[in-house]
Amino acid sequence: MAKRLILLAGNIGAGKTSLTERIGEQLGWTSAFESVADNPYLPDFYQDMGSWSFHLQIYFLGHRAQQHIYLSELPESAILDRSIYEDAHIFARALHHMGNLSDRDFQAYLRLYHLVVGNLPKPDLLIHLQAPVSILLQRIRRRARNIETGIDEAYLTLLERFYTEWIEGFDLCPVLTIRSDDLDFVHKSDHLEIVVQRINDRLSGREEMVF
């Protein structure tokens, strides 16, 4: 198969990292993941979101652009567990909506975002992982990450609405939407095989986009 750049997108707890790991192993693709442990702004952000939202979003924009460019230049196919496009259309938008990112900072961020993404190579496929908010909450509570303790149903519901609106207008590449509550690709190899087949089908131009 030709070299491909695949991006995953989806709400918190949708299963992006798990699927990225398994697809990378199954197909021999390079896998890349979101920077969390080494993010210098996250501790300050969680202490005072209003003061640090802009700094955090600028950091993520630079980090994701660097990842996107690096993976697109590799000779082998690569898969990334969150897209740069979600930063603006989902998370920066949510911070602005909740009053943690001022109008001035949000507009400044968007100007820079559009300059950056306008020069990025287009991905070959966006995989949109989806699950009901109740399932997302269960998964988040089960993994018990310290940085996710403040996530509640209202926030996840807001993000899910923004994801729906964004995906409806996304046209940079084909989109494959997968319900991760219907397929247990973590524990069932046959479910993972179904996902791999759907990815290959979509990359080869077949029209089925949701399952």
C-alpha cells in the first residue's frame, strides 16, 4: 500500500490512543500520540484556565503541526491519535464558549491556526471515533487520570456537539466514523480486523463511511 497519513479524532475517552496503538502494530505503521506528560503548560492551565488557555492552545498548535509535518515526511505510513484540526474546532472553541479564552485571544489564535494548517499536507483519512457520553464518562472514571478529574457530563456533551458540527463540514479528506461502543477492538481481535478492513476499504475509495 502507498504511504498514508491517518489521523484519529474523537471525544475524550473515545478510544483514540488504544486504536492508534493497535492499528500501528497490526499494519506496521508509525504511531504518534498526544503530548501530555511533557506539556509545560498543563499544570498551570488546570490551576487557572482563564489565565493559561491561550498559552496552552499555542503550545498544542505548535506541537501538533510539528507532529503532522514529521509524520507526513516519513517514507512509511503513519497514524496519529489526535488531529491538529480538533484544537481549533473543538477545544479552543470550547474554552472560548466557557469564558476561559477571551474574544481577543480566540481570534488571535484562529488567525495563527489558519496560517499553520493552510500549509500542512492533507491527511489521507480521518477516523472519527464516537461513543455515547455515558460510555465516555465510564471510561474516564475507570482509567482515573489525575488531569481528567474535572471532566463532567456537561463538558463532554458540549464537545460532542462541537464534534458533530465539525465533522459535518470537514472536507480535507475522506472520513470514517466508527462507534467504539459497538466494537471492542482492544480485547477482541476479530473486532480489530473489522476496523482494519473498513480502513482499507475507505482508503481504496469505497463509499461506506459509518459503521
